[in-house]
Amino acid sequence: MIGACGDGAVQVPVPQPDTATERLCEGLRLPEKVRGQGRRDTSPSSPLTAAWGSPSIALRCGVPRPATLHPTSQLVTINGIDWFGQPVNRPVTFTAVARQAYVEVTVPPKYNPAGDVLIELGPLIKATIPKKPEGQI
């Protein structure tokens, strides 16, 4: 779970991807602000995680494929990125799928509509993380 200790570093669990996925994720150039919220330190510190604002919008790159993701799962496509949202209750975590690395973004209700966050982050993911072959999620 994503948590914060005051205005200090945001607790964001670090994914453990394979070496190739980690290299892709390390190439992800993330903005200083998302939805007007400044970037925050994450704990433990890692190039695979990022956070903005309070409550924090959190990003983790190189996460495992979501266990509930299936070929028939409902996806939302925003500017060429397919997102899988779960759970239905808040905060919603969206995972960019059909890419060579899964990128997870947790958006607290304060920042609704969550799609605005995905619109900001999508082009950076699209530019860095290549698509998987057609038909693979």
C-alpha cells in the first residue's frame, strides 16, 4: 500500500523486475509536476518509483502483470496507452498494459478524474516503454 509520513518521503514498494525491464524503467523520464503537484521523494529510494502531491499520486515501473488481468478484461485506451484499472473502489490503481514493462499508477480520489493523470504520464510511457507484439497484454 502507498503511504506517507508527514511531508517526508512517500512509502512506495519497489518492484523487482528482470534486468531488461529494469533498464526500460530506468529510461522513463518523469515530470517534476503531475496535476500541478510537486514531485516527492520515495522510500525506499528507487529509479523504479515516483510520487507527486499529498495524498500522493504514485508510480511504480516494472510491476508484475496484474493477477486479475485477462484477455477479456476491460481496458481504457488514452492516447495510445491501454490502462487496466483496479479495484473498483478508491484509490484506483491503473496499470499500463501491452507494453514491455508494466507501469502502475495509483491515483487518490482527490485527483479525479484520474484520467487526467494518465493523460499527463501516458506520452512519457509511450516514448520509453515499447509496445508488446499485437494481441499481447
